[in-house]
Amino acid sequence: MTPGEGTPDTRRPAGRAELHADEPGQTEAVLERLGRARLITFGNTTVSLAHEALITA
């Protein structure tokens, strides 16, 4: 997510390859947890916020 300067922030699908953590397996663990909480949704190769309200929450 890239905050806009002077424009409202919006959600966009992110490729799984864009998401990485410092330790192996950490990214998948976080994505799984967020998915179970229904805060994100999964596409074949992408991840999206479930709702734009999560950007400002």
C-alpha cells in the first residue's frame, strides 16, 4: 500500500511476490492469520484487503 499525497488512499491487489518478511515462512503465517480473520482475500497470485476501511482503521 502506498499512501497518496493529497489523495485518498485506496486498496489494490498485491502480488504475493511483493510481500516478504525477514524470516522464511513468516509472510505465509501472517497472510494465513489475516485470511482467517477475513481481513484479506486471496486470488491465484494476489492478496487484497477485504475493505478500504482497513487502511484508515
